[in-house]
Amino acid sequence: MRVGVVGINHKLADLKLREQLAKACQKWFSALQAVHEQHHFVLLSTCNRTEIYFSSHDLTDTHIYLLGILRVEVQEEFDHKLYSYFGIDCFLHLSRVTLGLDSAIIAETEIQGQVKLAYENVCDCHVLPGDLHYLFQKALGIGKKLRSELQFGRGMPNLEHGVLHIGKEVFKTSENIRLLFVGISEINEKILLFLNNRSFNNITVCNRTDHHASLFSKEHGIHHICWAELKSWQDYDWIIFGTKSPEYLITKKEINTGPIKGPRLIMDLCVPRNVDPRIGHDARFTLLNIDQINRQVKVRHQRMDHLLSEAERRVFAAAHDHVKRFTEKTALVSA
């Protein structure tokens, strides 16, 4: 298979470096810019990883071309923190990613939708080589099939539980807590509904597209404010950011200097970050980024070890089987 991937994730790089690479990749390899002459790319960018899947007649040439762009855009040394996979290893990697085996929170479900969306966004803009279509379609199929067969994810601590646990530690009670969600991303929506079902009822949503926010608020019986009103974020006790933005949405210089009654909790789930990290230096605010929140999620119980081992075994077998079929089919066509 003529496919490869270059990536970086939460295991190998800190948040600052992941931010720089995410911005560079979004600049050069977004869905609209997924074809560079003979090079074809699919960018998967989430809070925990930035990966560029690619295909061409010369994978080595494409790999060199891609790294050359990143070295110009990112000043910090990063080569030793990247990983690269080709052919069957690339296929296996994406299959593991899609199933959630490579996630900061093992078996999280959002990654399946994120992989699918990344692939579909490029398909809407460009004609991709058959190798990339096969890679994404089969990896998504493996993720969906094994997640269902193994009931993968059930009973495991997830991001929503981690967010709730931190919130309870800071506020002790859900009563009268004013909660603001910035952005209606899939993960923000999931956390919002989770908290709403656990007695956090004073919830407001703010989104760039006011019409979307209005419809969402009516559907779920919550408040919404327009994007221009985001400047009033300090009126809320708990703010959760989950939207794409190349620049900070709130900065330290915007903070009011007056006293604040009660604790203020800010969660930034995004890469690149939505919130100026210097805000965390202000003792009046507790600011947590996605890496810090992930560390709060409890380590998996030992009883899950068998399930994880079985998932690894099955995804390995499925990936090798699909690549074998692809290779045999390609050989027949060539003959």
C-alpha cells in the first residue's frame, strides 16, 4: 500500500510543541490544501494528536517534502519526537487510533468521529488515491466493528467523568454554579449533556454561529449568548472551551483586576489552546489544559487488561487481513 503517516501525540510531546505543529499543519494541510502536486494528504488534528496521512507514487519523496515544510514553520526541535509509519504499519496505526487504543483516555469514543470527519472533509474537496480511501474506510470499519463486538469503552473512566470529578473538587456542589460552554464541538456537547444530567442546570452556550447556538439552546433547554458577549466570561463560575481558533479567545490583559467572589474554573480542551496560559498565573483562576485534565482521569482498573489485550490482538489481525486483501487485489489488477 502506498500510504504513510507522520505524527505527534500526547505521549511524545508537550502541549506547547503540539500547538505549534497543529497550527503549521492546519496552515499547510487542511482539507482545502490536501493536494500538493503529486502529494495527497489527510490531516487528523485533535487535542491529543496531529497526524498527516499521505499517499503518492514515491512515499520517501512525500515524507521529505512534508518534513521540509514543518521545519520551516516550527522553530523548536521536533524531529526526534515525531513518529512515521508506512504501508501496513500505517494501516495498523490508524486502526488502533480509530479504536481508541492510542488515545490519552483509552477507548474514548470521540476519535472514531474525528477520523471520519477528517477523511470526509478532504473527500468533499479533492479526489484521493484509492490507497487513502481504502486506508480510512477499512480502519473506520475495524474501529466500529471491534468497538461493538468488545463493548469497548463501557465501564472505563472517560473525559466526561474526569471533568465532573474536577468540577466537584473545585465547587463541592452543583447548586447555583454558572457554567459557560464556548463552542458546540462534539466533545463539548457530550460534556454539556453529561453535566446537565448531573444537576448542573445553569448552563449557557456561546458559539461563533449564533443561529447554531440558538437552535442548540432551544433543543436542550439551556441559555445562549452571542459571540460578542464572550467578553463577559468572567461572570461565569466554570468555563469550558472547545472550539477551533488559531489565536487565544481570552488573554491575560483582558482580565478585570477587581475581586472575584468564589472560585473560577477554566478548562481548555483545545489544541491550539483557546485560553492564554498566563491566566493560570492569576490565583483567582484555576486553569486546566487538556493534558492536565487527562491526567486527572483515573488509571484503568486491572480487570480491563484482558479486554485491552484482546482488542490489540483483534485490531492487529484485522489490519493485516485487510492489507493482504488489498495487495492481492492490486496484484490481480496489475496482471
